[in-house]
Amino acid sequence: MDNRVYIPLTTFMRRVANVDYLAGIKVRLKSHKDIDEVAQEIQSLMRERHRIAAGMPDDVTVRTPDWVKEMAESVSGTFNILLIIIAGVSLIAGGVVVSNIMLISVSERRKEIGLRKAVGAQRKHILFQFLLESTAVTLTGGALGIVLGVLGTRIMVLLTNMPTSISWEIVAVGAFCSCLVGMIAGLQPARRAAALQPTEALRS
């Protein structure tokens, strides 16, 4: 506060800003129930004082908390769409990586697969095994992402003192998407592993 200088408004307008008008004013009401009514009255008064003819656009904008809320929701909605697109691209890229890793794993474990089939493992058992492995990989990555997100939120609160909230519904959706990506990415490798013949697998 000791770095502030207070001067009359008219002096500021004439000597500092070099304007003869107010750029904005704030109106405080006793009750929030009167916001819309007062906003309409202010708009009508400003049109009258500025001599704006009927049908001409306003030259003054009256912003209410509801207007600010709508703007914030609009920006938030656009931001959320952008995040969904980024998350979708990340999931696709992650799914491709996991699928390639599982295909390599199938190639390197042909003897293991052949041995399991030779001792009685059925096609569905091999299929389930590789689907479970790919799902475990993506679910582990999703769990690490959730942990890092929660820790990042806590650190931001400590550093900026900004209140934050964690939506556990979104966390659950993230975990579900991780499982879904793992199952989809591991489907083709699992089918390839299940289709191997024991004799061919053991011979390789």
C-alpha cells in the first residue's frame, strides 16, 4: 500500500489519461435478485443519455455476473473440446504403440505359446492372456497418469494457493478408457497368438 498514489478522478482523466469520459463503472446492488432489472434500466438510461435512436446498436455494454458466467462457460467448453481432441489423439497413438509392442511380444514368445497349447491350453486361454497383458499395460499407464495429475494439482495448490477440485467421475472415465484402449490395442496380437499352431510355434 505504501507504493500507491491516490489522486482525484478528474485530475487523472485530464492530466494522466487525457480523456473526458469514463471507460467503465461498477454497480453494487443490495440484492442479486434485482440484477436483470437494474441492468435493463442502466442500458435504457445510457441509450437515453447518449441519444441513441431506436433500432441503432448500443455503444455501451452492461455486463452482469450471468454474462461473465456464460462467457466463462463458452471458453471452458471450447477448451474442453480441445482437450478431448488432444486426449483422443494421445489414446490412438498410445494404442498403436501398445499394439506394436504386443505384436513383438507374440513373435518373441512363439515357443511359450506353442508349449502352452501343447499341454492343453485352448485358443480362448491364449486370447485372454494377451488381452489381459495389454490391458494391464494401458491400465498401469492410466494409473500413473492419475497419480501424476493428483500430485500436480496438490503442488499447484501449494504454490499458487489456487483452489482446485478433482472430479472423480472423470478419473473413473479415464481408467475405463485406459482399459478400453488396452483391449482394442491387444485384440489383433491376441488373435494372432491364439491362431498359432503348436507344432509351428515350437519349431520356430
